[in-house]
Amino acid sequence: MGLKGEFPRGLQNCTSITGLDLSSNELSGPIPDNIASIVTFITSLDLSGNKLTGSIPSNLSFCSYLNVLKLDHNQLTGQIPGEIGNLNRLRTFSVANNQLSGPSENEDKKPMEWTLRLKIGTRAAKGFAWLHHNCNPRILHRNISSKCIMLDAKFEPRISDFGLARLMNPIDTHLSTFVNGEFGDLGYVARDVYSFGIVLLELVTGEKPTHVSRAREDFRGNLVDWVAELSAKGQLHDAIDQSLLGKGVEKEVFQVLKVACNCVVEGPKERPTMFEVYQLLRAIGEQYQFTAEDEVTLPIDGGDADFIEELIVAREGIQSS
């Protein structure tokens, strides 16, 4: 005899569970609307062959680690939520033999508004700046990408995927380590900044890191290569997501694009620090009040006054440009 009743909400106490197979049982009722908070880190979810009813909850889109999602052979109704398309790691998705109807909501999905993109970028930068500059001991993430920045129901970014992270050697914690973009001889600090620059490029261009839909047909590079090519031709403005044009935000978008370009310059020593990136993004979006003034601070040593002054000048330059 199989399991009966509703979806077992007590699974939220199994905080480390990554695979869940409840297929071929007699579970009934709806899939919980807050399923992402019940099985947050799930990579494989199989609910096929049950008697589940109701709609597919859009909250499933916050189970960002999902590789496999099987909901076939149930009694689910309504449309497939367009938010499911945000599951970048999803490889298997089956909903056959249900009572679903209508087109996917993704067909009418609107592009993300600029203020939301800037909020995500600014608050994610704050998190990485805190790891680099304020956390004790300081932490290098070493695997920054849009896939490691999870969004909650209010689109607040949450940094994840610390599998490659490492603690910073106390010998290298002086501010100069960050100013010149080095971490010992390995340059992990600059690498984190470069990777975050790609995230910013994604937010501004609406393109993927390894595939640029708007590039010329014979283009064989990645997103960074495409933006660099446009910049070299004096056509950097063409990299902006077309859905953001004509809405009175072009100035802010272009400023963020320039910050992103500075993050991905070829020379590690020429890249800004994560603290600088955060401060610049915060200055660009100051009118939206995304962050408090003193959430992330930079430890100041005697020889760092010039750096702080330069940063203030840079922020003022962005505000006046």
C-alpha cells in the first residue's frame, strides 16, 4: 500500500535533503504553494503517479537547484507557470497525463523591469563585498555566476554555492591586496570581481554568458567578447537590452554597463574591488534606496586615505554624469 494524504510538509525539517521520490503513491490535494521553503535545496523531485490536484505552484521556480522535476500522471490543472523557465539547471521536466490546459504563461512573460535588475545587482554586490572586506575571516567565493545568486519570493538575492570558497590568508588581508586586484599570486579576488562583472552584463544586456542571441551570425565568442567588440567599435550602447530602452532609465543602465566593463577588463590589477563595485552601484541607484548607508564598510589603514578619496570622487562622477 502506497503513501496516502497530502504532500508531507514535515519534510521541511529535513534541511539537507537533495533528492525526493514520492512517485507511484496515492498522495492527493495540491502541491504546497510554499514548496520551495519545504525542499529548498532539492535537485530531483518526482511526484509522478499520484492523485495531486490544483495548479502547479509558481513557487517551484525558487527551487533553483532542480535538475529533474516529474509531475506526470496526476490530476493537475491550469497552466504551466512561466516562472518554471527560470530554472536554469532543469534537465528533465514531465507533466504528461494531467488536466493542464491553455498556453504556457511564459508566452506572455514580460522582461524584468530595470529597477528590479538594479536591486538584484546592488544587493548581490553588497553580499560579495561583505565576504571580501568585512567577514572575519574574509572569504573568496571563487564560483560567482548568476546561478549562485538565488532569489527569494521578494526577489532578494541570496548567495549560495560555496563549494569552491576559501578563507583568505591573513597575510593577504591588507587593503592593498584588494586595490591591486591580487590575492597572493593567484588573483582570486580579481577573479571574483570578473565573474560578478559577467552577472552585471547579464542584467544589462539580457543575454546569456555563453550565447549571445543578438550577435552577428558568424560570432563565436561569449558575452564578454561581444561587449568588448561593441565597445571597440564605439557601439557599447547597442549592448543594452532593447526592452529597457525608451523608459527613461538609459543613463542608469549605461552607467551599470560601464561598471560591468571595468570588472571584466583583461588586466586583473585594473579591475575595481568588490567594495568599489558595491559603492558605485549604490550611487547609481541611490534614489531607490536599495541599501542602508553603512551596511558594508571598508577597513581603513593609514595608507589608504588616497584610495577612499578616489572612490568618493568616482561616485560623485557617476552621479553627475
